Amino acid sequence: MKQFISFVKKEFLHILRDTKTLLILLGMPIALIMIFGFALTTEVKNSKFAVLDFSKDAATEEIINELNASRYFDLVAALHTYQDIEAIFHKGKAKMIIVFPPSFKSDLQHFNTAPVQIIADASDPNVATTLTGYATTIIMDYQKRVTHDRKLPHTINTQVRMLYNPQMKGTYSFVPGVISMILMLVCTMMTAITVVREKETGTMEVLLVSPVQPIKVILAKAVPYLLISIVNIISILLLSVFVLDVPIRGSLILLLSESILFTITCLSFGLLISTLTDSQQMAMFISLTGLFLPTLMLSGFLFPIENMPMVLQVVSNIVPARWYYQIVRAVMIKGLPLITVWKETFILTGMTVFLLMASLKNFKTRLA
């Protein structure tokens, strides 16, 4: 046990002496959660829109003011003809146009109906769909206020309730994914160069002739990074709650335990890469290219897995970040207990055992 502790201390000294590595380990997670937490969002705010108002009455003016007062829209121009619509889209000055026909208020009062045309720039279909949805909601709210005392025939009133995220904040979706991506990249990349560094510096010979078993050597290299990762997990969760306003509705102990399990999975992955490569550059290259894209594309936090081709859905099952992302969403956002994420926990545990065994098997006890 003393020998194992000595190896752990040696690895800690390696990390503490290398200030650049220490800065990456402690600074990168904080920088990434701040950058991605604020940059990655599906919310569309302050979108520029223009109005082509042929009616120019009190009703259209009130609707325009409500659209402009919302956090989603900014009025940039009042158009006069239909030809102005194409021109303003070509210049990129507006993403949406609202067209009011003549006698809008009169038609609404006498016939209980008045058409409104919404024209959106669909070169980005997701933004166009979001903007038209926002505008339609604001206009329908105005209609309800105007006609609430009148009984319209055959009216269907839809009541929508958003669970877990009533304000529809994009950070509720992206923060769990960003956490999984940060832990996956930092933990795997740092541990991937540990064994390779010993080979390049020539100290691997000392390790091989020592009486310490290979499994203890591997574990000794993982323990310091595990402890540093726990510090990163705590700092990421604190930033998520107090800076990004993402609550932890479930058990904090369960969330920390699942995060530590995922961290161990990532460390095991990095150790496996480290035992399979002969240079630090190759280890980092495999860590970045082999894990960043799968984590980003196949974990489910950017693109729904259900919408992917069946082949990619099958491949996503071997991406650890997919299962951790589901756990964080269930525990952190929905407040669910362990019984609801037992399958994901079991899969991560199985991956960890497999990766550790593979690392031990590929650990070479001879340099040649």
C-alpha cells in the first residue's frame, strides 16, 4: 500500500510541477462551461422584424408594440409595398415580416376574424420556425384579450404546460451536455498522455523493474486525475447553479456519485488510449478526434438520437457521454431518483470495468 501511495504522490508531483497542465485541468472546465453555457442556446432573441401595415389602426399598432416589446423581436422598419419585402430580406436587415391587410380592426370587430400574414426568412428553418411560433403566440394572446367576452362558435382552447423548464431556457438542455463533454475531453485527454509520457522520458524502465503490480501502476496514475476531476465537478455544478441559473432538483449526492462514475469511465478510456500509443501527440490526437465528435454529435444533447439513422443510433450506444447526459438530465433537471437511471448507471459501470481490464491487458511490462 505504501508503494501505491508513493506512486500516487509521484503523479501528483508531475501535475503540480507542470503549471500548463494544471491550468488546463482546473481552468479549462471553468472556461468551457462559461463559454458553452452562454453561447449554446436554442433561444432566439432580439430578432429583427419589419411591418407592412395597410390598415394602420389601433389594433395593428397595439400588436406591433407588443411584438417589439417582447424580448424576441426588435422592429427595424415600416414597409410600404410588397416589393420592399424582398428587398429587405436580400439586405439581411430583417428575419420576419408581419403583413396586416386593410381594415384589420374593422374585420376583427364585425366578422370576428382578420387575417395576418407572417413571412419569415427560412434559409435557417429552425430560426424561422421559432420566430413564427413566437409571433403567432403573441398575436393569439392579443386576440384572446379582445374576444374574451364574446362566445365564438366552435372554439378550441389549448392549454400548454411546460414541465421542468417552464421558462423554456436553453441552458436547461445544454448544461448537462456541456458537463459531459467537458469531463469526457479533459479527463480522457489528460490521462491519455500519462503512460506515454513515461515512455518518452525513459522513466518507464524504472516502473517496470519496480515490485509494483501493473494494475497498481495504472490506478496510481488515475487517482490524482480523479481527485482533480472531483474539484472540477464541484466547480462546474456551482457555476451551473449560481451563474447559469440551472437548478439541481434531484439528489446532490446521487448527481455527484454519477459524475464520479462517469469520470472514472473517462479516466479508464484515457488509460486505454495511453497504453495503445507510443507518443503524447498521438494520444492527444486520438483523444480529441476520436472522442470530441462522437461526444458532440452522438450524445443526444445537440441532436435527438431518435432522429438519427439506425446505424448512428446503434453506434451512439458505445458513447459513454450519451448515458451520462441522460442521467444528468433526469437527476439535475427532472429531480428523479436512482431507480429511474439504474440502466444508464449499469451501462457506465460495465464500460468502466471493460476499459480498465482492457488497459491492464494492453499495459506492456516490457519495452521491447
